[in-house]
Amino acid sequence: MTEEITTYEQAQEYMEQVQRYGSVLGLDAMRELLRRLGDPQDQLKFVHIAGTNGKGSVLAYLSTILRCAGYRTGRYLSPTVFSELEKIQVNGRSVSKADFTVLLEQVRQAAEAMSAEGFAHPTPFEIETALAFLHFVKQSCDIVVLETGLGGREDATNVIKTAVLCVLASISMDHMAFLGDTLGKIAYEKAGIIKEKCPVVTIRQASEAMEVIRRVCEERHSPLSVMDPDEIRGVRYGIEKQRFSYGGFDRLEISMAGTWQVENAALAVCAAKELDHSGFPVTEKQLRRGLMETGWKGRFTVLAKRPYFIIDGAHNRDAALRLAESVKFYFTNKKIITIMGILKDKEYEEVAAIMTPLATQVLTVTTPNNARALPAITLAETVRRFQPNVTAVDSLQEAVELSYLLADKDSVILAFGSLSYLGELTKIVQHRDRIRRDTHGRSEKD
């Protein structure tokens, strides 16, 4: 029996201990855990989001739009960049350490009682998801924007019965060991979030995936709306502001960079319009404000300028293709230094093939504190097949310092791959940038 959790440090230790229960698809343990906690999810309304790439950005846009419309909005997402607490937010504020600790003790007691009675012990994701539901009820959320963890059909989040809208972002090949080896099989798993007679919004998918989504919608009598990227008009791309017209709205603006963000934002607009019919109306003014106020750490995020230092969590083939498209579009004829760190169960070879030929120099890192990390040396050997100028470095600090030595003020430094290392990298860059600005300011005064 684990001792009672009374401090956040103990909460962190407990979450480390339960990592041994791994990741298990299926809903039986989750349903039993929630039953013992009073089924908090049944007291909430949800927008449920699945997809391979873009679901986090769509969640960010939609939850910000809903907050700007005056709704108390919960959001549940993964992975995070700076803190595990970021997974659970209400109106943009992460759950506090104190609230997390109290709620985790409640979930721990239920989980250990289950284990003692012969049930499967809940996984870390199941524990966090149950905790999130408790927090959203405690915080009296009007609506929760909920992101699936893995897949959809057997994902722990799919216990919910009170979704008012299901959203499918771009679907591509990822997690094949769990979800299947064809786009159709993966789409079937993602489309598993579609509820009976619940409206569905999807971006136009590849035909194999689109066919599956249409079939599931028909079987479940769920009305389907498709956001067709070809209907987006008047696009003006930029690093600090982008503009587009879609869905009867002219000159909508977003502050998130990346050429693909226009499509994610348009999907969120389509979803917001659909919510209008489900008891969550949004005015045009609120929609515009929500789009502009949306930020999303780790998605083509500019950390510093002159030279630009950008981070992006592209860790599969589809995300890498989108990132490469943006790099070519924004930084034609620029010297590009890349830092790459990725997990060994990701499509690192495909990502390297797409991204590293764009670089003048590649620095590979081992993502810290992660058992699934691909060693920097192994990654460098893979990269060398596509880009001879590659160096495996020993630490994130060394990667940052070396990248700045290699760059001039007009260069671009791009760190990409797994989000798991980008939080620590961000702190290093921001600390360095602060020191540089302070020193520069003092020298000007002298």
C-alpha cells in the first residue's frame, strides 16, 4: 500500500512509481476507476478531439475561442512542454500543485482499492484523466475540450458519454504498433470517438481515411461537417501574424506561425460554428479575439530573434513534411542549423530524411530523462545518410551554445522532434537571451 499523498513532491513520486503500469488500450479499468470516483465525467460536457497532427493546435484555438466567449473552459492535453501540470487547465490556467496533490490522493485510494480486489491497476494516463475530470467538476467548467492520448476508440478519454461535438484533425501514419499498419485502420481507431447522434467536424482527410469516417458517421447517425482546405481564401503567411478568410469570415488573424496553422485555425472555426447549434454560441468578435489570442508552446514557436531560434514538436513523417514546408516558405536561402532529438519508437528515419537536407549543420541530442530516448550517436548515424554535416552533442546546453556559435544574426536555428526535450531547451535559450539583453543594455548605458 502506497503511503498517503500529502505533498506535491509525494505526488510526483507516486506518478513515477505507477509508470510501471505502462500504457494499456481498453476502457474497462478506466470505467471501474471512474465508477469508484462517482463518475465525474457524466457531470461535464465535452468537445472530443482525435487525430495524428494538429489536434493540440485545434484544441488550443477552440478552447481559447470558448474562453473568450465567456464559457468556463477546461482543456486536457498531452504531451506538455514545461510541466506535467499543463495537461489540465481551466481558462488557460494549469491545475495548481495543491489541487493536483489533493485530487491525486483521492484517485490513488480508488486505484489501490481496485488493485487489492483483483482489478487491473490503472495506468498513469488513466489516473491523470480521472484526476482531470474531478478537477473540471470542482472548477464548475461549462465545457471541456478533451484531447485523446493514443488513438481514440480504446483511449482512456473515450469513456465520456456527454460529448456535444467530436473533432478529427489530420490523420496520418503514427503509433502503428498500437493502431494498425494502414491509414484505414488508424482512421478507424481515431473515428472511435464518434458518439451516437453527436455532430462531427473533420478536416478533409486522405480518401482512405475519409471513407472510414463517413461510414462510422452513417452507422452512428452522426451529422458530419468537412472543413475543405481548398475553401480557405486570401491567405497571408507570416512569422508573427497570419491572415485568412474562411466560413463566411473575412480577414481572420492568428498569431501562431507555421503554414499549416491556417488549416488548424479553419478547422477550429468550423467546430465553433457547429457548437453554435449545441448550446454554445460564439459571436464573430469572440471568435476573432480567440483566434488571435491563441498560443501553443512547441508548435513552430519563436523563442528568440537575430538569429531566429524556433522550436517545433514534429516527430512523425506528416508533421515533418509540414514543418519542412514552413521552413522552405519562411526561410528561403537562409542558413539553417537544426537540433534534433526524438524517441526511438517514432519515425526518426523518415523525419531525418525530410528535415536534415534543409540544414547547413545538424546537431543531435539525447532527449533527457526518458527511457524511450534515441541516443544522440544513433540518431547522428541515421542523419549522416541524408546530411553529412552532423554532430552528436552531449547535452542540451552544449547544443544551444554550439548552434549559436555556428549561426550569424540572419541564420535560423530550428530545434525539432519530441516535445519532451523542448521545455528544457526553451529554458536554456530564454536564460541565454535574458543575459544577452541585460549585457547589451548595460554596455549601451556605459
